[in-house]
Amino acid sequence: FNVYDGVPYPWGWGIRKDGSLEPDLCEPIQLIRELQKLGVNIVNVAVGNPYYNPHLERPYDHPIEGGYLPEEHPLQTISRIIRITSDIHKEVPEVHLVGGGISWLRQFFPNVGAAMIQKGWISFLGVGRCALANPGFANQLFQVGSLDFRKICIVCSSCVQMMRDGVAAGCPIRDSKVYGSIYRAGRLKNEHYVRKWAKECTSCTPPPCQGGCPAGMDTLGFIQAFIEGDVKKSYTVMRKDNPLPETCAYVCPSEVLCEARCASSILEKRAIPIRQIQKLVAQQARIKGYTRIVPGNPTGKRIAVVGFGPAGVACSTYLVEKGHTVSVFEAQEQDGGLVATHIPAGRIGEGILQAEVDALGLKELDLFEIRYAEKIGEDFSLDSLLREGYHAVFLGMGLQESVRLREDNIQGVVSAFSFLRELKVSKKNIMSIIQGKQVAVIGGGTTGLDAALEALDCGAEDVYVLYRRSLKQMPAWVEKRQEAMDKGVHFLFLAQPVEYIVDDNNRLSGIKVAPVKLESPDITGRRSPMRLNSI
């Protein structure tokens, strides 16, 4: 526990009453004695408040975002830590003390720690940051007698920054393969950091980024409002063209759309983080209640909306805002369409879509109703809706079918949609089927790569993507392709699946593929695959 706050009296603990910042350890020592009476015989001594004066507890060379550089040298700080620890030991020598706070010394901290143990000031040396940077440090000390400076903590505060940003803490410097991407993801959750980055926007007119947005959102408008700190205005600009900007920010391939056209992306190879700005603004707007729909004056018009995925939600929002009465017919028993039932949790946070839909307040309005488990073609038809008196019908059912190599009911062959839907229902069941197995995915679209990555995550030994064109023609998003490659998915390009190989029980045992070559580009620039003779 903390024995010294470094905060002036009367607010500080373990501090003199004369207004100075000198320690007075009478009360902390008294508390240790009381704890000893209760059976406590080991105390981990800490110094300083990590949220107020963190340098007192863990000296550093670089502060976290918005932090400070202390006036005193880290050696002065470490000297105070050692002095406080030794003073406590003198008063309660029978209590074992754990001392720490000396990782700033880098590869030399074991020497100081050994001296403290030798003098009896501490019984154990506590190590934090250094253990994150070099988990094998203890073995190195026992086996070699010293630490390799190339593996030591550089006291850059990045692990602390990760905690402040709300992600798992580790060492992005020494363990970059694991924690580098986690650190960068955490930085993008920090509004202060993202706003500082957003200020690099060159305010192009007309903005190239807007031309890359399928929804035509006023990207420059909401970026400038975000820079000004006006979240409500920024959200209002987004909402004009996109009623679900938060969900969109999770699933949209911004790296090949708006951000790919950003002038900074071209000139500086560092695009303005448009998607992250959109995500932060939309999330804050939802939490602060800026997202609720204001219905228009009733027009008397009745509109039927088929499907309550993103398209159905967007359509319903605009119609209600104009004062029309909306009836939604949803085949599932939940909101969200394919986003809710098929998109992996890794691409969209759990419950994000539902939270954003609920925050619109549609279901609380008199102009809106929704009927679940009613499917077009089975429970109603377009003609029946028009006979009921609806003035118009909007169809937003989504793309439900996969392209199949053949229609045979072969054990072990499932569509990507079915596979992803089953994962959302019971990942444990999928894991029990494919763990340790070989999995092949036919096709190079984003859905196919979602399936490949999920199969790998479920324990498949090897996952292969069979694609009849080359990497350049692969339609999957660049970010998704890179993720699959980084995680070890195997790609077979210019390979066209032609036949399933099955055993006597109609169970899949292999896939026959034919090599192909790409023909000259057609009028659209697309190169069609031409199958070669050998298989």
C-alpha cells in the first residue's frame, strides 16, 4: 500500500504538517503495526499517487498523453523511495517489505535491489515495467548474473498509456508483435490523441475524402466540428447522411474509401483517422442522448419497411422524421439484420448496433411499429401489403444467399453465411467440429476472409483460401487481407475449385482445383480467369 502521497498537508498521507513535501511516516508505520497484529507479515510499499504525481511511484523519461515532466531528476525520486523504505524497515524490522519503483535504472536496477536486500531494508524486490518488457529477466539474473540492455525497459510510459486508454497493458517496444497493434488501437480510443491528429486536416475544398464515402457524408464538416470540440454539431452533420454512423464506423472499410482519398494519406502517408473520429463522436452522442429522433408532423401516409437491418433502420428514421407512419416487418426475432447475425464480434463490438438502434428511440414513437418473425413470401407479400393500405413499400432484406460450387448436400460443406451465423449462436459447437482440422474457404471476398479468420480462431490447424484470381483482383478489403496473412491463413491464387471429393459416406475429403490464367482486361478493366487443361 501507499505510504507517502507527496501531496501537501492536510490532504496528503505520510506527509509533514509544515506545508513541505517531506515525508512523515508516523501514521503509515502505525498502520503497518496494526496490520501486523492482525497477522499481516508482508507489505508491498508503494509511493505516490499514479493519477496525481505518478513520477513519485515510477520515474519515467516520457510522460503519457497530457502528462508532465517532473522538475526533479529520477535519481532524486529513487533516492526518496529507498530512504522511505529503509525508514519503515528500521521501525518494523520484523515485517517483510517488498520494495520497487526502481525500473528507471534499466539494467542496473538489480544491483541496487541486491544492495537493499543485503542491507535488510527489503525482503523482496518488486518489478513491474521491467517484467513487462522482459518477462525472462529473473532467469537471466540467476543464469547470467546481469541483464541484456537490448531487452530492458526504456521507461517510455507506453504500458501506462495503454492502461489509460483502456486496453490490455504490455510492452509495445520489446513485445511489439503482440502489443504493438494493441497500443495503436488504444491510442485511437483516446479523444485527446485523435483530436490532435485531426488538426492535421488540410480542409481540402472540395474534400476528396467525401468523394470516397458511399453515403456521401460531409466528412470535412464533422471533422472540423470534432476539432472544435463540438460533439453535438459533429454528430448532427454525420446523421444528416447516415442514421447509424457508429455501426458504420465499425464495419466500413475506410482505408479503401474515404481515408484512401485523404490528401494527407497521399502526401504524408498518414490519413486523418476519419473512421475513428466518426466512432468517437457517434459513441459520445449516443451516451449523451443527442441521437433521439424528433418525429415530423403526421402526414397520414403509411409505409411498410421489409427488414430491420441498417437499411431498414435508416429508411425508418428518415420516414418518421418526415412524419410518415412506419410498419417494419422483420423475419428474425431481433434487430440488426445480417450485421447482428453474421458479422463477427471482432469487426463490431458486442451490442454496438442494438445500442445505437435503441438510442434512436424509434420504438417509443407512435409513428413506428415493428413486427418480428414475419417473412416476405411466407407471412405476407407485396400485394398483401398494398391491399392493407400501405402507400409504399421499402425492401431492405439484405443478401442472404451464398454462391455454391454445387447444390449437393455434402457433409462438411457449409456456406460462409451459415458458418458465421452459427458462430454467433454457439462458437463452442463450431470449435468442437473444426478444432485441429483443415479448413478451405472458396472465394476472396470479405465474408470469405471473415470465415477464414474465424475458423483459425476456432482452432483449425490450417485454413486455406482458394481464389481463382490474383491478390490484386481480390475484392476483400485490404485491411482484412493483411490481417489474414499476418495470422497465417494460406492463400492459393489462380486456383479454380471444380469439384468436391467425397468418401463413401458423402463426407468431404478434398477439393479438386484447376490452375487458371487471367485473360486481358475487359471494358471494365476486370480480368476473367481462364481455366487451363491440367488439374
